[in-house]
Amino acid sequence: MPPDNKLILLGHVAGAHGIRGEVVVKSYTGDPAGIDAYGPLTDATGTKSYKLKVIRVMPKGVVVRIAGIADRNAAEALRGVGLHAPRSALGDTEPGEYFYEDLIGLEAVDPTGSRIGVIKAVENFGAGDLLEIARDGISKTEFVPFVEANVPDVDIAVGRVTVLMPIDDGSKQEDEPTDNEQG
């Protein structure tokens, strides 16, 4: 079980909204409007605290008032600030659900139990979640789709993830030259 004092990123301030100090928050919570339900959130170090009140949800994010922020300049100063909650405030996950932070640092092994490397990050570039694996003995990281076909077993208690690495069959073809590249 992960430590209760570990901070989990729930969203970040995307920018100011209006002139009264409201901000737009990009929320990573299941219900974006519920980002204020976890109590005061903190910065990544846990030293600055932010009490949020959700005003409304818009397509670009959640409009939020933060206690003590009363004008646009103060709101702009928060742009990019990550909003974190202690792991203990989030409760337990359902089977097959994981907080990204709980996966980072887990050992990646193949189906025989041989070590492949370590989970460095979990990313989503728009087509689904990917595990970024820092492979042992290789300087370049590799991405593996975080789906059951590629990741059949996740054991957070043991600290291990079973990964079926994609096979490179050498068939990667170079892109066709563009009109500008042809002679």
C-alpha cells in the first residue's frame, strides 16, 4: 500500500478567468467538478495550501475561486501550479484501477519474472494511457500501451508490473519523401 502522505496531482491551474481572481483548473479527477471535495489542495512540495470552490465546469476546464486570490494578477501568478492532495484523501481504488503515482517506480518484469526495467511515468497523448519504462541497460525509455493485452498483471503491494513488450520485427519503413524533398 502506498504511503498516506504521498501527494497525488489532481489538476493544475491553466490560467486566469475574468478579473475577479477566478482561475481555470485542468482537473484530473473522475468528476472534474469534484476537485474541491478533497479539502484544501497543496503545491507539489506540500507547503502552500489552496482552498478551492468550484464555480462551474466549461469545456476548457473548471472555473474555480481560490481563497485569498481576489484579482486577475494574483490569479495569473498561479498559472501552471499543480494542485495536489495527500494519497489518504483519495480513498481506495476499485480492482483494476490505479492512481498513476502508485505505478511510478514499480518494477517492470516479463511474463517469466525477468526484470525489464522500472515504470518512469504514465502518459496519455490522446490515444490512451501509456507506461513509460526505463529499460535496464538501455538509455532510451520505451512506451507500452497500458491495456490488459500488454500489461496483464499489476501488483502494487509487491511493487511489480508484468509487461509484454512489443516486438520490433524490423519492418519499420521510412516516410515517403515530400514534394519538397524530391529532386
